[in-house]
Amino acid sequence: MAKTGIVYLIGAGPGDPGLFTIRGLELLRRADVVVYDRLIAPELLREARADAVMVYVGKATSHHTLPQCEINSMLVEHARHGAMVARLKGGDPFVFGRGGEEGLALLAAHIPFEVVPGVTSAIAVPAYAGIPVTHRNIASSVTFVTGHENTLHTETGVDWCTLAAGKGTLVFLMGVTNLPTIVKELIENGRPPETPAAMIERGATSDQRVVVGTLADIHERARAAQVQPPAITIVGEVVSLAELLGGWSARRLRTLYRRAEENDG
């Protein structure tokens, strides 16, 4: 009987391949099978073995290459056939990455697995726009919120009253389509309309775009700029620091632009 393999749930970071962890790179280079998401940097995929089986399971709004249940089954089957599987997930596997679901599926099938944390886009993407999600004099807390809830739920799992009443930073992931609802709920529950807000499209990549405004006008500004997923929304006073602190990220993005052009060439 073949020896059971193992699955590594690896966080690949938010886009910039320089944010990939040493542990993740080590495992990627050894893997027999690489199962990867839509936003994984091409540079990382080139680190896989030449003979590795590469499986794309990317998801976009209203379009999934494979349903999550089939991805879970695929991971189980590859491991049952003795493969070392690198499951590359954007950001961190356990921060809105459905890594917990995959881990539970592997556990139920008695498949060994390991989680390799990654740099979550909820922190890195604002940083690449010059926005610290916390600041001693401005925001002493930060809350990560999904902007796209499970459609099977009949009631929202978001406590809008608590979110609106706080003074900390709010970071919404996957919320482009639902931005009007996010803005409406926050203002109706007491968050001041003049609160600074920003949307960042394709953060920490060579295509990064930042739209800055207030809670009252961020939807119109984002629509005028034709912001598309993937994008995150930041609400809070820390957004006002973007212009002051964004200089370093401009330099880093220029490096990513050059790399992208070299790879295209």
C-alpha cells in the first residue's frame, strides 16, 4: 500500500513575490503537486519543480474554476496517492482564505497537513499604499471584515452597529460589489460620513491603484475610477497618512513594474 502523502496549506502573500516566506519557498520547491489560486505571483510558480503537477483552481467573482468541495477532494486524493502537495493560497490561509475548510476536510480524511502562514493582504496592501492599519495616536485597533458573506446565510454575520461605533480601522476584503451596502450600513449605524476611506485595487502588485476619499464619497470615486476586484477597502483616520507615508511603496512598485516588464519580454 502506498504511503500517504502530505498537504501544505501555504500562504503566498498578497502579490509581491518578495513577501513569500522562506518556509513556503522551501516546500514549493520540493512539492510533487502544486494547487494554486488566481492571484499567485507567476514568479513563485516558476520556483516549482519542472516535473511538478500544476493545478489551477482560481476563483473570481461569480466564477470558480472548481467548487471548494472539489478542491478539498482533490487535495485528499493527491495525498492518498503519496504526493507532497503545496496548496498555494493568496495572503494567509486562515484569514478569509478558506484554509480552515481545507484543513478540516484533510483532518476528516486522516491526511497529514501543515499550515504555513503568509502575509495577509489585510495588512500588507494598506502598507503598500502608505496606510498603517494601526497608529498609536490615531487607531489602537483594527478589524478585518469580509465584504462578501456566505450566500447560504440568510442573516448577516457582520455586527454593523459595533463596527460603526468604534474608532479603530476597518479593513474590508472582497467588497467591491458590496461597497454601497458597506458604506450605507456604516453611516446609518453612526460612523461619520467624513471618515477617511480608501480602496486599493491589486495591492502589492505592479498594477496597484489607490482611490482615496471619505466614507460619503468613496463609492462614487471608486466607480469613477472603475475599480475592479481584487480590491480592499480601508475605513478610518489612518487613511489620512497615505500621502505622507506612501513614498517608499512607490519605489517598491517601480521595482515590481520593471520585473513585470522583464517577464513579459
